[in-house]
Amino acid sequence: METDQIKTLAGKVLKKWWCSLLMLPFIIYSINQIYLALHYNIFFAVTYHYPFPLEIIHLLVDNFLLIVHEAGHTFFRVFGVRFITILGGSLFQILLPLLIMGFFWFNRKSIGIQLSLCMIGYSWLDVAAYAADGGARQLPLIGGLDKSAHDWHNILVSMHALDYDMTVGVTFAAIGILCYLIALLTPLFFHQYKEVDLDLELK
């Protein structure tokens, strides 16, 4: 294969897969984070360090989802059901990125779909750590709240499933990793069309 052909092929590959390549380091580090948290020590969920510049991206995404989580408690409080109010935090931090992805899907914006899927995946991993901590309640809560305010302890207790906190956490983590995989492979499902100007003389 000639040099020009190689350059052309490389250009096409890069044009199609550049977003996946950019997301890959963040995805790898966040999967490693949840693996260490679930397999060894839950505190890796809050003390894990990302290298620069991934640390900035992680900080922005993590804080955004924290705000969304707390807003979810407020939004779902309107139903007047304590269980829904507690679940609303984790539920909303999944639903909002899902709605964002729906917007991009409707408008056929593949990059937006990839990035929102990545956020959905990260959010599932975030909830996974929280759920897995339901029994031990070791993770610090926002505002220094007492352990009795731990969302997933209360959720699992009300479902009589506290003994399955780790199983729930691992299941959520698997869903998050699946979302990551779909995000990385999104370019396979979108075809790039060339724009062609047609100059038609109609009589």
C-alpha cells in the first residue's frame, strides 16, 4: 500500500473514531476505579486519583452528577413517597443523561450520543459504588449527614435486600461498562454521508 493511501486510510479512521479514542483513557481509569472500590476497598470510589488532564474531566463530570443527584431528591419528593424520594437521587442522575442522549439521538448527532452514553456509563458506576456501600455505610455523605441518611442503605432495607448490596453494586457496574462499550462502538452504527451539490436545470 502506498504512503498516500495509508495516510488517506488513517485519516478516515481518525475522522470516524477520534471521539472513541479520546474517551478511552477516561473509561479505562473509571473502570479501574470501580474495580478497586468493589473488589478491595470502597473508599477508592471517592479517593481514586486520575492523571492530568483526566482529573479535570472527572471533577467536572462527578460534580455535575452530584448536583443532578441532589436535585433528583427534590424533584421526586413531589410524589410524596419516601422510597421514591430517596431513590430519586440515583434515578435522576441516570435519567437526565439518558434524556440528553435521547435529544442527540433524535437529532442524529453521533458525537453527542457517544459523550452522553459515556456519562450514563459513569453515572451507573457511581451509583454502583453507592449501592455496594449500602450495608457497611463507609462512604462519607454530602454535608456530613449521619449514616442513617445513606440512600442505598434505606433503599435496600425497604426492599429487604441489604444482604445483596454488593450484588446490586456489581450489577450496576456491569450496566455502566456496557454503556461504555456501546459509547465506544457508536461510530459503527452511524454512516457518514458526503454532501453533493446538484445543479439541475429544470424545464
